[in-house]
Amino acid sequence: SLLTLLVETKIEAGARVRGREQADWDELDAFIHDRMAAVHMPSLSALVQRNSTLLWSHAYGHSNAFSDPPRVASVNGTPYTMGSVSKTVMATTLMTLFDRGLFALDDDINVYLNRSTRAGFELRNPGFPNAPITFRQLLTHTSSVNDLCWADASNSQFYTRGRNNPWSVRDMLFAYLSPVGRFYNATKCFHPRAPGDAYDYSNIGANVLGFLVEVLTGSSSFGRFSVANVLEPLGMHAQMNNWLLDPPLDLSAVALPSAWVAAEGNATAGALEPYCLYGCSDYPDSGLRATAAGLARHQAFFMQYGELEGVRLLKESTVREMRRKQTLNSGKEIEGGQGLIWYYGASAQPGGDAGRELLGHRGSDLGVCTEYYFDIHTDIGVVLLTNGDCDQIDGYEAAMDAITNKLFDTFESTSPSYPSLSSKRRWLAAEPPEKRRSRGSETKRSEKGAHPDRTRRRRGVLPPRLGADGKSERQRQRDLCDFIQ
């Protein structure tokens, strides 16, 4: 039966499963605390599982240090903004339509855009007008669509304070990718190479996939379609896991994006400052909010080739194709190992042996940083969610990597075959919202591979790095969201 309180399993359950001494868990706890403190990480929600069996979970710090009283982070009860990790759930949503036979991976997407009464544009690289752009190319970042489209954009076009962005996904794409769009720039919106010839990470290309979900289904909202057809069937209930800043999402529970602002003349001193909750016009590539427990259910479903607790959302063959390392037009594998949205990376084992092969994604946006990987050989999965800004402090991503690696080391350092858990088996909780109650504190890879920009939003001009020179206008503002509307 499903547990309704994930908090019950925390460190002690992991100790029972692994047979470790309490000192081992104290050492792990201290390691995480040290890494968090070194980069002023406001909170961390972390979880380790093997397939859908929970091995360990813990939440640290305050998900909102500015509320009264400060809100304590929770594995089950604190949704975090996912950043680019959102793309993995977007891809699942799209591929459910693939399984229904609504498109083929190598289809020209213009076939579907031209059928739609809503689209009003085709997608072609003007330098290669006869080369189709396909679903597979968008899913592997080889479409030649370039995020420099956004280089001169104002953040107010993409971020909206405290509510959904009024710009629809379609309207944003039309403005930037249609030759008659008001922000279209052929040089900046497309790379000077043919679709399928090279890898170039593209947020805007991923957002096209979100719009294609709307086109294929006739839905006016990718977010609502994904909630109804992916999140809810996986037990990721909409009160805690949602694309939109609308009910039933519990906005009071969402972790507040934050950034550490260095003190003038002293980079080691400063204060944590808040951003705000924000909506994005390109939310299918970055805007999911989910708890660590909720996101772990999606990871477990993917590790188990499309099924979770008797619910099959994708065919096994479809997940195998998503996990397969994809190739360029030349037939060469994409460098670094790229599946359909999900990507590979080797991680250093203790002692320097590169024996771990991870599949997943990482994410960042204003005031958030996330990591989401599993080892394809042991089916150990790690979820890390934080509400701190990777771009505002040196070493933040390195601290995340160190914690991720430490968790893999801890749970993969002994025999790869786990003891039978029998009656001790702990499943990730799929608790309905009405059964939730308020909770308090719950007691990677070292190389990023060949594509270190895989998480970067690169949408518009981000706020300046909050330096120690005291010159930044926003450095003295209580609310770092003053730069958006």
C-alpha cells in the first residue's frame, strides 16, 4: 500500500535498508550542510530511490526565509520551480501523443503547423529552406533553432510577477519564429547549419514542442493538458505539481526563488534576497513546479520504461527510444550522449573510476537550481531541488554536483544488488491533496559532459550578476523582481 507520509522514511529508513551505522548518516548530513552553507543555499529538497523504492529523503533549510514565520522545506509539501528539468516532463507529455499515432519522430513539423488554425506560421531555417525541421531534431537540440532569438529581449516579455504570463506559447513563438513576427531575426533565430547537422541546445526549440502538443490535441493550454494526462495519472497531484500559477496549485507552499547578494567590498559576506513567484511565456521548457516526491514519481516511471504502479503511460519501446543515444545527419552519435530530451553523462566514482553512467537533466532559472539523474546500471535515482540562484554565486553548481555524487556514492558503494525489502518496502507516496497535512523539517556527476549550457535559460537579458561593488541598482532592493512587470 502507498504511504501517505514520506517524512516517515527519512534517514532512519535508509539506515534500515542499507544496514549502515547512524554515524554514516550523520556524516552524510554534515556533508550536505557544509556544501549548502558554502554557497548560501537557502533550502534543499533531496531524494534517493531505486526504481520506485524510496531509499532516503530529506529536506533542509527554509523554502521561504521571508515569510513569518520562515517556511521550512519539505520533500512532499514544497513545490520548486524546475527550470530545464521541466523538459523531461514536457517530453513525456509529447510522447504520449506519439504512442497514440498522432505523429512520427521524423515528420516535418510544418505538416502539423499547417493543419492548425491557431499556428499561423511555419518553421524553417531560412538558410536551408528545403530542409524540414522534425520532432526528433527538436527533441535532440539539433533543429538549428537558436536561442539568440531572445538576445535583445526584455525580461518583461518572458517573466510576469506572481501570475501566468499573458503571452500564450503560440504568440511568443509567432513573434520570434514567424518571418512576419515583430521580433523575428533570421540571423539570430537560426544557426548557419542545416537541421540535423549539429547539436545546439535550444530552449525555444523545446518550447515549440510544447506548442505542438496544443496543435496535436486541440488544447488551448499545454499545461492543463499535461496535468490531466501525465501528472495526475502518475500521482503527481496538481496541488503540489503544476505548470501554471493557478489553483489548484498551492502558491503558499511554492519555494520562493532567492539569490545571495554579496556585501559591498566583501564577496564572502552579504544577505539572502528574494525574487518572486513568476510566470513565463515559454513555460513548457522551464516552468513546471513540483515537489521532490512528485518529480521522483516521474523519474521512477521513466526508469521502469513507462509504467508506475500498474499505470502504463508510455510504451516500453517508446521509452527505449527516448533513452537511446541519438545521431546527427552524418550518423555520428551526438557528442556527450543525447537521448530524446534526456541526456547522458559519466560521473567519477570514489577513487576516480569513471564507472557511473547517468541519464537525466539539470535546470536553472532566476533563483532556482535543480538536478535530476539516475544511474542506468543500478537504477538508483537522485532528485535535488533548491531555491537558490546558480548564476549569482561561484561554486553553486559545483556544490549541487558534489551532493549528487555523494548520494550516488552512498547508495552505490556496496553490493549493487539490494537486499529484499519485503515488508519494509517503501513506496513513493502518491497522496491526494486532501490527505496532506502541514509538515516541518524532514529528518553526479562531477563532469557536465560536452554541453555545459544544457540548463541555461538564455532567454533575454538576465539581471546583472549581483557583485560586491555596490553599483547594481537591484543590490539594495528587497525584491529582486522589480526588473519584471
